[in-house]
Amino acid sequence: MARVGVYRSLEVEAVGEDEFVNKILWQGEKNLPLRSAYGGQVVGQALMAACHTITDPELLLISAHCYFLSPVKTNERVTYRVTRTKDGRFFSSRSVQALQGGKVVSHTIASFKRLESNPHCLSHSPPGIPPGIFPPDDPRHDQEQLYFNNKLELSTSPFNAYYCFRKTDQTKILAREPLPPKMLMWMKARGEFPESCSLNEHRVALAFLSDFSMIYPLSLKYPEVKVGLRTSLDHSIWFHGPVYCGDTWFLMNIRCVQAGESTTLNSGLMYSEDGTLVATCQQQGLYRLNSKL
């Protein structure tokens, strides 16, 4: 499969009233195929289907909550069935069921709100780039050969990503020493976005990116533990202000909030390069040491 950009990987086509099917599912690499579809792509395609049923351009996607119910096969098409839950004066809501082989594999709820101006605003102050973390286009990313600091250059991947660890942390990772369960990562959508791309479609692309590595931080705390099964159970995202995904880097700050009973709860903040908070994410994951359960 040739490399496909994020926008194309999110495309869905109508096959009936409020019913859509996907065009592409990323299958991973030839030497590292995905056992099931990337959750961010399933979320993104469900949100793209929901957006196709919103006709008012002033209604903006403000949040999404997705429940992953069964693994999604990468070699079968997915049908997205949209229910118009609410169409109000200021808010609209959509419920999207993803089906494969007649079985519901995910359920996504999307909320849309009419754009309003309000002088009372509060946001995180720009975090800047923490000491020891290279900016996304710094050539030292390509020069570094240490584990997990390399640029992720998968040949067919629809995104670029850098795992960003300080040099002191890199040494501990190589020595398999425990680290706090948190991580920073630069990421960028590959491919072109058409000029006609709406703000909602850019937010959908951000949702696609936001799922990547959300479940990973707990592994830094217990590097000696061999994980039998690690997968996402649900994923939520709230959007803040305008966002443009074409040729734009975002800094993802992820931390594990809680872990126990074979589950983890992870929180993520997504920033633009200038330090503006553009999205907040939460994800619950399954983290089993025994994959046979």
C-alpha cells in the first residue's frame, strides 16, 4: 500500500441516507502489519461521516467520544451509520455506529456548537518547548540514534511523529530504568489538505492524530514488565479554537493519570507550535500482562 495522507485516509462516501463507507484503512507496514485498524482512523472516519450530515457551516465540532467495542479488521470495509440525535438552535449532536460484517465495532458521539464570541476566555499559558526537547524540524532528530528519539518514518504511515525524550531519559530507557509515566511527542499529518477543507475537517484530522501512543506512558514506569495485551477501550477529545493541520506540527503532552484492574486512564494536551492549546484528550485502555484472558 502506497503512502496516503491523513485527509485521504479519513474519506468516506455516502451509500444511503446518513450511511457511509470508508475508502481506506491503514494496514501497517509490510514487516509490521497491524493486527487491527488504527483507532484514530476509525474515530476520524466516524467523525467525517457525522460532519457530512451537518449542513450549517457555523456549527463547529467541539467534542467527540468514541467507544471501541471490537477489533476492526484492516482488510474489510467499515460502514458508518449516523443518527441525527439533535438539531437545535445552538447545538447539534450525532451518534455514529461503525459496523463491520454486520457487527457494531465502535460507537462515536459527536457534539457541534454554533460559533459564539465571548470576551471571558481562559487557557493554559504557552508551555514553550521544555529544556532538552528539540523543536520538530531540528536536524538532531535525524542524527539521534537512541531508542525512541528517532523520527517515526513508516513508509505507508499517514503521519509523522517524534518521540521526544530528554537525553537523561534516553539513557534510562536504554538501561530499562523506570521513568515517570508521561511523555512528549511531536506529530504532523502527512499529505495535502484541499483549500476547501473546513475547520470541522481539520478538527477531525486532529482527532485522528490524537489517538497515537495515548496508551503508552505506563510502559515507561514499568519497563521490565512484558505486556500481553495493550489496547484502547475509549477515546475522548475536546477542541479549543481554530486549528489547521496542513504541514503543521503539534506537541502532544501525555501522562498516565491512573492504572489498576488491568486498565489505564491517560490524559493528553495538544499544543500548536506557538504554544496554543488546541485540544484536550482522555483515553482509557486495557493493559493486560496475560493476553490469553
